[in-house]
Amino acid sequence: MLNSISVSPTSGVGPFSVTMTCALEGPDDGAVVELRYEGPEVVTFAANNPSPPICSDASGPNFVGTYNWVSIKVTDKTTGYMATYTPDGKVKDHDGNVVGNHSFNPSQVVVTAPPTPTPTPA
């Protein structure tokens, strides 16, 4: 079961590296956690969590814009069972059936352009 998930930093001048940190408990300790963001491009974090229950991965958005999370998937490495967490608060099983609710809300990631240098008069 997914206990917590977050990303940091949530804004910066692109491109930059963002780290996902998550915690699991119970039989899903040995799981793969995938957090997917969409914006000007798709950014996916994938942590192959062997144990202990803390997992992390880093990825970097390259394009200027706002990225919103679209899904969190937790796949048990032993059984292959997958739970998908969606932004509308639903938890779905591997068949797409709603099996619960959640309150996870990973932050938006905002990428800004580097400042344009001001030409110095000659």
C-alpha cells in the first residue's frame, strides 16, 4: 500500500532534476512505483523498491511549462497485482475497478525559461 508520495523541487529553470520520494507499507514493500506527469512532454518516475519501504527516483522535465500528475501505479513484484491512483481520488485495481479512495496529490512541477541576457552596448 502506498503511504506517501512527493516530488521536489516543484519549480525551477529548465531543464532541472526533480526527485520523487515515496513510502510503502505491507505486502507491497517489494513493488515498483511509477508516477506519471503530463505537460509539454511526458515525465515518468519509476522506483523499483526492493525494500525497505522508502523509494525514490529522479527525472527531469526539459520543456518550459506546467506538468500535472496523471497517475501513480504500484505494482507488486511478486504477484504482478497493480493498483492505480488517479487525480480524482480513486484507487483502481489491475482490472480498472474502483476499489478505494486516496488523498495523494503530488505537486505540479513548473519549468521556466532561463532569463534572456540583456545585450551590453558596445
